[in-house]
Amino acid sequence: MKSMQAVIAVILVAQMAAAAQVEAVWKKYKGPDGAFTIEMPARPSYEKDVQTSAAGTPYTVHTYSAALNKAVTFSASVKTYPADMDVSDPEKMFKAILAADKEFFTGGEWKGTWMKYQGFPAIESTGTNAGIVSRTRFVIRGQQMFIVKYFAMDGEAPAADVDRFMESLIIL
């Protein structure tokens, strides 16, 4: 009888451990108008935000966000700038983006890395501040900007998951 209780106890402990470690189910999602695909570890929520250029022309930012828990968030966004916004100098645009990111990480660690992603100009910003870790990649293709972003409390997501997410962006 005691051996049966021991077996039941082992099974219950194993079930509780399995429930505590809910694994992410990675799936590929397609952005608006088929602009991109991205793999996310959970079903993303969708948010549409209308912004305005300096000349007053509205444009839409489409954002897909997936949270693994309260401490880890993955998001992918695309915005198509209106014709009145000059995107002919990606370096100038990226410098403004990096300045804003650097300000957010004041007092923490931060770096920006210039790169090409799928042949397009890109920058990756990484940093930590007050226990928050961030990695963001900005990619420009014509009038479109693609943004993939990861935020978490330090140590909450395995580096392999973050890398998988960042590299899964396919611009179509």
C-alpha cells in the first residue's frame, strides 16, 4: 500500500512540475497585407495605432505582441511611412531611434549595432536597466519600417528563444 502511495505521490509531483513549466508553442504569424511573417511563442494580440507625420499625414502602425508570462513579451510591428516622410537616409533615422533607446537605458547598459538584415539597412539595440532586458531590431525597406522587440525581466527567457524570435522575421 505504501508503494502505491509513493507512486501516486511521484506522479502528482511530476504533473505539478509539468504544469509549472508550460512550454511555448511557437507558430508562424503573418503581418498585415502579407508584409512579413514572424514566429511567436504564444498567440499574439493585435493593436493598430494611427500616428501622424510632421506634415500631418496619418499612417498606421500594426503591432503583434505575445506574452509568455508577466515578465516576458515579444512584439513585431510594421509601419508604412507616408510619402511626405523622408526615409532616404536610414542612418539618420536609426540615429534618432538609437538616441531615444539610449535615453531609456540611462544608468544601465546599452549598445547599438549597425547591420544588414535580409539585405536591408538595420540596427539592433540591446540594453538593460533596472532589471529589464531589451533587444530590438529595426529594419527599413523603402517606406516601411519593421520592428521586432523583446522585453523581459533579467534572466526570464532563454537566449535561444530570443534569438529564434529575432531571426524568424521574414520580410515578404
